[in-house]
Amino acid sequence: MAVLFERVAIAGVGLIGGSLALAAKRAGLFGHVVGLGRGEANLRLARDRGVIDEFTHDPVSAARGADLLFLAVPVRALAPVVRACATALAPDAVVTDAGSVKGAILAAVEGELPPGVAFVGAHPIAGGEQSGAAHADAGIFRGQVCVLTPGAAATPAATAKVRALWEGVGMQVVEMDARRHDEILARVSHLPHVLAYALMNAIADDTAFTFAGGSFRDFTRIAASPADVWRDIFLANRVALRTALAEVRDAVDAFDRALAANDEASLVALIEAARARKRRCDDGGA
């Protein structure tokens, strides 16, 4: 496969940034890759694993001459990183990201770009609760969905290159309006994280964990996700997330009312409705 980007700067060489670098290098899509970050040990590990070719803590050095800047840092760090890198990028560079929120990122980042540099918002829906280059995995994107949310600074050529990148590492790519993306992800990604954190906080007696089975551990797996990442996501998408929380409160209240009334028929109806929607979910929403 032909090289898409000759010199790449990866800001944030963690699970997603490291996995993309690894997958794109193996697919022949990236030339020279520079890792940008603060953690010396993590960056050295990334270099030793072949995830990146070199690393630096200096944004200007990382971005100098890069034709792609990939942002895999917490949401509130995106605009400062772009601001620090912008003037060093190649004149026709492409900037993209992996953020789970798109509207706030588009608004923050596009104003930091010099003329000629295009920003194409992206959200590869893949990964897990692990962090760091130690967990970089070239296979995590294969068969998963990546959403592109091109903004005003996204040219058709830049969007096509970013699409080719994600398709080249095995993802199914769809384009979507940023607002619609944020409404959907509030419900299927951000809300589950809130609920997992809330459930862990609601159980005051740690001895209960001795009796936790697979269902509890499956439900709360993502409660191990890092606070700095999810704090930023929750705040950046707080309007849509609060709407989603209100919806789940209504759904929980329906169970509470059925229990209070000892209403067997209502409980069965609620459970069966959920089971039917779960089957549709597992069938791809059909």
C-alpha cells in the first residue's frame, strides 16, 4: 500500500495513538513517525517496540515538516497542542484526532490552524480501559467503525486521505455531522462510563466485591478508565450527556415503580422490551 503520510507527529503515544502508529506503519501508510509526549518511560517503550521512530517533548520539534499531526491527547489538551505545533507543520499538512467528542473539538481546534492546514475530525470507536504504549495493538481497529466529522477547515482531499488512513488499518468509515455524533456517543459510550463509575461509587461495602460475578465485572470493566480522559469527555459533551442521564433515570424509575407496586406484568414487559432491543443491537441495529 502506498505511503499516505511521509512524516507523522503523534501527540499522545498511548493506546490509540500508539496503536494507530503501529498499524499504519505495518500497513505501509506512514513513513517516519515522531512521538510527542511528557512521559519519558512511555515514549522510550514506544520507540523500543517500533511504534515510533523517535520521540521528543517539544511540540515544535515533533511537528517540524510533518504532513500529519494526529491528536490522541485528552480533549482539553487538544487546542493547546495544536497551537504549539501549528507553525511548524508542513504547509499542506492534515490534522486529525481520535476524540470521543466532536463538536467541542472542532470549535477549539479549527481556530488554531494556519491557512492551508486542514482539520478532519475523527473518532475511531475502538480501544479499552488500558493506557500507555505498552498496550498498543495494531489489530484493535480491524472491523470497527470510525466516524469522520469534517468541519469548515476540512478539504475534500484531506478528508479522503484521513478516510484512506482509517480504512487502511481495517476500519469501516462513516461521515456524520458533529452534533449528531455527540448525541449518539453520549448514549452508547459516555453514559455507560458514567453508570460504571456511579455503580462502583454506590457500593459502600467493599466486602461485596468478594461475591461479584461475571455480570458485575463485565458491567464495571470500564470503571478502570483514566479520569483525565473521561473528565474532559463528560464536560465537553455535558449537554447531550445530561439528556442521556435524564433518559436513563426515567428508565430506572419505571423499574422502581413496578417494584413498589409488586407489578409482575410491568416488570416482565420492561425486561422483554430490553431483551428485544438488545437482540436488535447485537444484529447491528436491524
